[in-house]
Amino acid sequence: MKQLSALDQHRKAYQPKLPAALRQGVDRVRIKTGSATEPVKDKEAIQTAFPKTYGMPLLSFETVAENLPSKPLKVGVVLSGGQAPGGHNVIAGVFDSIRAINKDSVLYGFSGGPGGLEKGQYEIIGTEKMDAFRNTGGFDIIGSGRTKLETTEQFDRCIEVINKLQLDAVVIIGGDDSNTNAAILAEYFLGKGLSTSVVGIPKTIDGDLKTAQIPTSFGFDTAVKTYSELIGNIARDARSACKYWHFIKLMGRSASHITLEAGLQTHANVALISEEIEEKKQSLDQVVETVCRSVKSRAAQGKDYGVVLVPEGLVEFIPSIKSLIAELNHLLAEKESEFAALDSTAKKITALGDWLKAENAATFKSLPSSIQAQLMLDRDPHGNVQVSLIETEKLLSEMVNAKLKKDADYKGKFSAQHHFFGYEGRAAAPSNFDADYCYGLGCVAAVLIRNGKTGYMASIRNLSKGIEQWEAGGIPITMLFNMESRHGKLKPVIQKALVELKGPAFLELVKHRAEWEIEDSYLFPGPIQYFGPSEICDAITKTLALEMG
Ligand code: FBP
């Protein structure tokens, strides 16, 4: 028998709270059909790509007095992409709900991500296994993966597996790319006359899968609270030892939501926001100057310490580096074999320096060799640079150090420590918020499936209010699409939600940052609390509170 920590034992017994519409039991929920939807832009192209699922209505739920009978359901579940706290509770929500709808329902877990569906690698999730994973972090119940399902050959292999198991539905728990694929699969299945539903669940710690109907993706709450605890501890250490500047890179490859929220939670001296840097078209040197300003003004007060938060995607938002990465992506694909034949990193760096256009070559040559090497590493399956592998925190501190050395007015001592917080929070035990939200999303998915809905994402809105006011429903994924260029071709994709520079969360940072840059205004949020006063245990993120009012 697996040993459990004391916390795991307590959390196992936690009963997630549900939105009002689901409290009488999922077998008492009726779907209310709302108005037809359409995407904000590129309507024609999206309608052409999704003739069967375009324009579907918004769905909301209402409770009815009598039980609504259903046949046993066979449902497959897939965890896709990076871990996010609460994934196990989504599965628990689906598991409990389909069995409440009909006790003979069966849940299949596809292992290792979308590739498990394609290859037919699955296990039947039973009560004992499910119970062992309730309210726990990680995706280890069945594992996750980043295989992208995009070719018709892959779709057809999925259909073979689905037909063999006679699945009524597949639930895809993933981020923007995975939910895009869920909508493509739903459309493809309908085109092939297959009645199996595909339902998506909004997951990612990065917080960049967000719309009016999806106030936040699950996992963001727990991950950012975990990082904020650690940042608070570091700020306290910095203030005690008075000798280090801590450069902390935070996950969030495309958007800076995590850095923004952690900045608001801890009042770190500097919280760099990539979206702002891009909008202001700042150079790397200007970003370095932002940090130097804080270091110098604090040194003038005798404070040779501080905390700088760096979003992991930062380099891709600095226009000159963005242009360099775009050309590198192209070159690495075009000259793949020639590049692979070069037998040392030094030779590769020299070759790229020669192949790049003059402006990009100059940017490339200005970077330390460690960063040059990191920019050449393999791309992820979606063709993205793996920004988690680029040591931006070190790049910045080295450049800050070099700049300060040349500054005759600077009389302080600069010594840096580096940290990367990503994996520390990605599989943390879910906060009460994520435990409740995720379990609810799983229940919502089951209701959508029972009603034969496909191409929908499970949604719970009104999250800044108490759970009694949470609103469950379904949103057609096609309404979230726009057309974007991917590998040189225009494709329908869910638009990533970046930090809104006119939004209340960013404006809150702007309001205070001049003070935080100079003063020791640190807050020490401490660990996530699972038991105790509600204002601590059930607190939502500042981002959600500011955005939802
Ligand atoms: P998802 O977008 O799949 O949710 O993953 C987000 C993330 O945690 C990023 O913040 C990070 O850049 C990335 O995963 C790292 O993933 P991996 O460990 O697979 O390289």
C-alpha cells in the first residue's frame, strides 16, 4: 500500500464544493440553450474550416426536480501538455458524474497524453485508483504528453481506438493548442459520421487560456500561490542577509500572467512584464536599464539587495531577439542536416552567425555563448523555442553587472543569485480554489457528454464570487478561434490571452511599482492554506479579483 503524507491523507477526504446548478446531482441537470456564437474575427475562414460546429450556442445549466435517466456512458480522458494542479480533480469530477448518471458507466484513462489516444494505450480507472488521486497535484494518474494530433492519419487512428472501445466521448484536458485540437477532432468526427463527443477543459498554469467565458484556466491559482510563497521567503532572506539581488525566472512561456500576479502578491522590487516590453519596443539594454534603476536607487539607501521577477518568455518579446528567434526557427528547419553535421557547439554558433541576416547576426553575436547555445536547442512539438531552457535570469544579471561596472555614479556592491520557479508549482497539491474549480469542470464535462454536446469547452464563470454564485455551462470552442500563421500557413487557433496592458491587474502594478522598486514593501504570502479561515483558504488570485471585480 502506497504511503501517504499527513496532508495527502487529509486532502483525500476533502469534498470539493460545487456550483449551485450541480449540487442536486448531475443527473438532475438540464441544459439551457443560449444564443448562437461566432468568433470575434476571421468569421468566414473559421466557418469554412468548421462547417458542422461553427456558430453553436452557449450553454448554461439548470436543476430539475426529477432524475434524468441515461444509458451507461463510456468516456475516455486525456491529459495534455504541462502539469497543472487540479487535473486529477477534473478526472474525479468526470468519474463521479458519469457513475452518478449511470452506475455502469466506465472511465478510460489514455496514458501519456494525446499520443495514448492515438496508440490506444489506456487503462480503466476504477474506484480505488481514483480515490488515491483525489485532491492531489500532478498528472501521474495516467501521465501527460505533448504529442500534437493534427494529421488525418492520426485522427483516423483515434477513430479506430474509439470504435474499438465504443466511446461516447473523449475529454481533452489541455491548454490553447490542445483545445484547438479538440475542436478540430470534434469537427472531423462529425464529418465521418461518428457520434463520439469531444469536450475540452481549460488547463494551464500560464493563465493564457482566458476569455470572458473562461475567467481563468485551472492550475494558475495554485502555481502562482506556490511561487509567491517562495518569492516571499526569498525576499525575507534578501532583507535579512542584505547582500544578494535575486533574479527569479517564472514559468509562463507566452504570457506574463504568473509574473504579474506574483508581483502583486509579493511586491518584488521589479516585475518585468513581457507584453509591456514588446509594446514599448524596448531593447535588451533598456530592459537591463529598468533593473539597474532599482539597483542604483536602493544602493543609494545602502540596500544592496532586492528581488527581480522575470517571465520565462521575456526574450521572445524583445523585438530584436524575437526577430532573431524567428529567423533561427526557419534556419534550423531549412538547414537541419547541414546543422546536425557540425560536431561542436562552437562550430554551430559560427555557422549560424554566418547564415543569419546582418541585423539578426549582430543580435546573436551580442549574446553570451551560453544563451546562443540555448537558442539553438530543439523546438517543442508545436515549433516553439523551449523558453524554460533559456537562462534569461542569468543573462539579465550578467548584463546588469556589466552596466553597473561602467557606471561611475554607482557605489554599491552587486552580487546575484538565480532561481527558476516552474516545476516547483506545476504539480503542487491544488488549492481549495483549484480543487473545487477542477472537480466542477469535470462534472460540467459529464453533463455536456450526457447531452451529446461536442466541440465544447467546459466552463465555470463568475469565479470571483462565492461558489454559490459560480455559473456552469459550455462554450463552443470555435467562438474562441482566430486565424494565425503557423509554419507559414494560416490556421484556426485559440488566441492566447496575453497580459492586458489596460487591464486592472497590470494597472495595479503600474500604480505601485515606483514605490516597490525603491522600498522594502515586500509581502510574505506564506504557504497555501487548506484548512482555516475562509479569507485565507479560499482567497482567489489578485488577478481574478481585479479583473472580475
Ligand atoms: P502548458 O502550456 O502545456 O500548460 O505548459 C506550460 C508550461 O508549464 C510553461 O510554463 C513551460 O514553458 C512549459 O510548460 C514547460 O514544459 P516542459 O517541461 O514540457 O518543457
